[in-house]
Amino acid sequence: MNALTKLVLKELDNVFNKIKAGNCELTEEESLDILRIIAHEPLSKDQASSYLNMGKSKFDELVRAGIIPKGRKVRGFKELRWYKDELMAISKSPN
């Protein structure tokens, strides 16, 4: 493990311990920034529609309507990918 990775782990551990103890000094915006970084995970259409708790046809309908962003091509994958942090802003109740 390199020095930068160790530093990131140490800082995440410190923030985790502060949150757990109720002593977190992060603003809501800082907390959201951290969550977006941690949640930047590529998802397939199946995974993305499941994450949003909807069927694939409803998911496709919302992509066509521009409510859900279009998927992206990612090298090494045949199908399009969506990023979890970008889907977090979408309501889970459009069904």
C-alpha cells in the first residue's frame, strides 16, 4: 500500500470515528462531496434500475425523458454504464 493510500485511509478513519462519536465538524456540503467521491461507482443498466428501485422499461423511459442521465461507454464493458453518485440525486419514487 502506498503512502497516499495510507493517508486517505487514515483520514477516512478519523472522519468515521468523529461521525460515530457525534463530533463531526463536516458541513452538509462537505459530507455530500465525500459521499459523491466514495459513491462514484459504475453500474450497469440492471444495477442502476435496481438501485433506483424501478424496472428497466421505466428506467429507459426516464432516460429518454432526460430525467436520468444517458449512460456512458466505459472501456472494457460492452454495455453502457451509469454512475451511482449521479443517480443519488434522482428520486427513488418515479415509479
